[in-house]
Amino acid sequence: MIESFEYISLLIIPLFILFTVLYGTFKKIRVYDSFIAGAKEGPAIILKIFPYLLTIFVAIKGFQASGAFDTIRDAFYRLFGFLDIPIEAVSMGIIKPLSGSASTAFFVDIVKTTGVDSMATQMSAVIMGSAETTFYVLAVYLGAVGIRKTRYLVPVCLIADFIGIVVAVAVTRCFF
């Protein structure tokens, strides 16, 4: 059974590419020329969103280096201490909306320090799958399309992240 899943997973991308080429040919689209035209737009898009990416990376590093991260983590840990949430999971809940790469590196550190079967690791793993890298996504996508007015977008995204993290904690407590 597992071998058939491995075989299918190896074929998914080549079959998707084949389907795309055949579909484009059937619709009389010049697939190669369309691909080249899209590839030509890539560098321009990268240059367009680079300032937004740089801003979010500098903000994240400043947040961590200033000690604000530790202060906020400790405040959340005290606030939700009655739920017996490991401080590592609280840290993951704060970092995940900021940066995917930072949360991945932090998760690796949690696994190394607490072990793979610890509540901190299990809860952090579920949080990783339950929350979005909100500020990174907003910086990239809103920067790419030039949206400037984000009145309700950030608060709604952060509320959704908070709900995802709360559900992750509840699910982890329920199943582990």
C-alpha cells in the first residue's frame, strides 16, 4: 500500500506538467511561448515585492533583538498559564504569524531540546500546521498587487491565527 502511494507521489508532478502541455496544445495555446512570457515577468515581480520582504525581515529581527519578543512571550505565558501550555509552544504561537523560516528553525530547536515525544514538540507541530505566516504573506501578496488600504485585513488575519493556535492547543491536549 505504501509503495503505491510513493509511486503515485512520484508521478503527480510529471503528470501535471504533461496534462498542462496537452491541455494547452488542445486549446491551441503556444505553451512554450506562454511559459517564457511568464518567466520574463518573474524578475520584475521580485523587484516589485523586494522592499516589502526586506521591511518584514527587518521588523522581525528588530522585534526579536529588542527583547519585545521575550516580553510578549512571558506575558502570554503568564496569561495562559492556567492552561499548562509549554513556553516553547507559546513562543511558536508568537513566531509563526511573523515568519515561516523563523518558526521552522525554532521548531527544530524545540525538537532538539525537548525531544520528539514532548508536549512542547507535539503542540508546536500542530501550531505550525494551524497558523499562517500572516505578515510575510501580507507583505508579499499585498506588495505584489499594490494594495495599500488594509484597514481590517491585519486584525482579521491575526484573529484567525489566534483561533488556529487555540484550536491547535485544544486538539493537542485532546489527542496527546
